[in-house]
Amino acid sequence: MKIKLLSAYALSLLLLTNCGSSNVDDSQGQKDEKQTVKEEKRGKENVAYIWGAAALEGTARDTDRFKPRPTVTSRYLGLTFVAIFDAWSRYDENAIPVYATDIERRPIEEHTIENKEKAISYAAYGALCEYYYSDSAYFQGIMADLGFDYSNRTIDPSTPEGIGNLVAKKIIEERKNDGSNQYATHEGSNGVQYFDYTNYKPVNEVENLKDINRWQPKYFDDGKGGKFAPGCLTPHWYLVDPISMDSSSQFRPGPPPLVGSDQLKKELEEVVSIQENMSDHDKALVEFMRDGPKSVQQAGHWLKFAQFISIRDNHTLDEDVKMYFLVEVTAMDAFIASWDSKMYYDFARPYALVHEYYAGKEIFGWAGAGKGFKKMDGSEWQPYSPATFLCPPFPSYTSGHSTISGGCAEALKLFTGSDEFGDSAFVHTGVLTETDPAFYGDTVLLKFPTFTEAAEMAGQSRVMGGYHIQADNVAGLELGRDVARNAWDFYNVHIGTSK
């Protein structure tokens, strides 16, 4: 586990004792304390929750503007909540920042809700404007709604505004060369953000399958009557510096089942059988976990789930800062770990594997938007997904949904001390897949009784949709849990409860 420690800094017991004394009598002090507790905003009213909601909106807008890029947005969310945590840590007695180690902790008498709100708001604003730069005006509006001057760029570390600004600046600088290539600084990038400097080239071409065990790009409908084959999404992502892990390969799983194995044959039979017998509930689960327009991707999905806990448990600002920090660091690192596995094994997806195993055989499957389910040759089989995004454009093993869901579910279970969840969602089946309302199904209520079940439902949805075989899911869930347990140790060091 990677541990980034703050330089020695501690408040003396004498200071802790004296900070409670004043010229005001004890009864007045108790009255003031009760008033402070009474006025502290909780649940969706606390400022950390508000910035969580703003970050989700930024992610949704990013998806609509740049198409789905879950690796990229997981990094944005991870670094934003590290910035919030680091700024907050300067107004906590024990917390150790991840990057802002040269900003001194403020005296205990300054550890007020007001100062925390200011510090984390300026840190969040600075980070979000850097990463979701197209929506800076939106974030300015959030600052104005909170009563803060977004044009205040002070870096005076004796003020909460200065600490927030300094933290955002520090994290942006520290992560400029973290392997993501956000600023197109690697040779050959030609100004293209997140350009793949590893020069990954798939073994298989769209129309030339050379190795059935390896990933093959597929044609998508471009929505204009034509087609295109998207390249692999951020194949260099395994080289991004993680937050809590020592390396992207720290928890790398063993290999997937290969063509010719009994296991792969059985798992492909499962994929085909599920689609043959797909219920409205199955379709609703696939669509809910896959998302459509305004998608917040997997890191955002689990931030939404975390915000449900904020409301359910009536969280304080402190509790939300810590929970979002743990969950989004887990999500960011889980993506890095999943991409390590994906690029290391470069494994094929069911879209190609089903064609290989079932070409020339009659099966029953989904024929595409507006066509329903029918008998077809196995070579015509496709995932249950819109033609404009038929299959994720990168290798299969391990499933990103499973890895991130397994990780974030474990993180929330560890944070809350219980597996109890209780969230739910209504989904109108078919809306995110079909183009003709005549093919829509019923409105389905999806229930997530526990964090573990929610993660397993997310992973299984990818098998139901035809994007993954079960091995991708099972290995991904366990990989995510390994990442989360490691992140939990990292978290406990940084909140000051372990050494």
C-alpha cells in the first residue's frame, strides 16, 4: 500500500485544553456549542453533498460532449474528491492530506463548519474547472449559490479560501504528468488529449480476424447512415499513477478461459441462453447499469449510490467528505487495475466469440432496434445495445463494471460497517435501447438491498447484455474488492486512525 505522509505536525495537549477556555461562562459556551450542532447542515444540504451533485452533473455533461470515456471521468472524480479531502484535512485534528502536505494544519479554534465549507468549495471549484473546463460557468453558479466569490484566487494559507485554492493548484500540478496524458505532453500526441503513447494496435482488424482469443474492433452505426469502428479507449490507462495502490498490476487476476476450453464454451452458452430468455427485468437492469445520454459512467453511478447513503444516514459534511474520498479513490484505482488486466490479456468479447462458436447454427436472439427477438444464424448475434454503441471499444477481461462495482460496494460496506443498502430505481424497459416505442417494455422496479447484491447485479448485467462472459465478471468483482480493501487501509492512514 502506498502511503503519502504529511511532515510532522501536531497540536499540543495544552492547546487542546486551552482552546475551550474563554471569558464567556461555561453555560454560554454550551449554548453556543448546541447552536452550532443544531445549525450544521446534513444529508443533501451539506456542502460536500452539493459538490458531489455538481461533480455528477459535470460528468454527465462530459459524456454528452465527448462520448463515454469512463477511465477519464473516473480520474476527474477521484482527483476532485482528493482535493476536497485535502482541503478539509487542514481543518481536522488528525487527517493527513494526500498531496497538500506542505500546507499546515490550521489551529483547532479554526476547525469550524464555515471554514471547512469555504476550503472544500474553493478546492472543488478549482479542480472541477480544470477537469470539466467546458462547464466552468456552471461551477461558478454553484459557488455563487453558496455565497462564495469564485473570482477570489487568494493563495493565503491562513484563510480557508487560500487553502482551497492552494490545494486545487497543488493537485493539478502534481497530476499533470501522471501517465494519463491529459495535456498531450507525450511525444506524438499532436495536441490530442489522452492520446495513446503506447502505440497499441489490436491484433485483429475489423474485417480480419487473426486470433479469436484477442480483442477485435467492431463497426458502430454513426447515426448518419454510415458506420465507423472506434479505436481502443485509452489503452495506456494502466500506466496512470494510482492513488492508493503501489502499481496497476498489484492485484492482477489470472488469465481468462481461452477458445477450446470447456469453461469458455459453457460461458458462451450462458450468454446466448440469457438473451434467448431475456425478461423485462433483465433488460431494465442492463439499461440502468449501461446508461445512455447524460451517463455518469461507473464511478459516477457509485457516487450516486453514495449520495443515497448521505441522505439515508443524514450525513454531516465531515462524513460525506470522507465517504466520497474513499469511494472515488477506489473507483479511480479500480479503473487503472481493470485496464491493466484488459491490456495485459487483450481478451476477446462475446460479440466476436459467439460468432466464432455459433456461425452456421440457428439461435434465438435480439435482432436490433425495432426488430425484436427472433431466430437467426449465430453469425448475426449482437449484444442488447444501441447500434451507435454496440459494444465497449476495448478488451473484455476484466469487466470494468464488475471491477468498479465490486470495489465501490466493498468500500461502502467498510465505511458504513454494514452491507445494508436499500436503494432502488424505476426503469422503463427499452427506452435506452429501442428506437420504436412499440418495442418498449414495462416499467420495472430494480431493488438493491445490499451493496454486495448491487455490485453483483451490475456485473451480471454485463453478461445479460452480451458484453462479457461470466469469467470477466467474477474476476472483475474480486479485483475490485482487492482494490477497495487496499484503499480502505490507505483511507484509514489518511484520516489518522492507523499508522
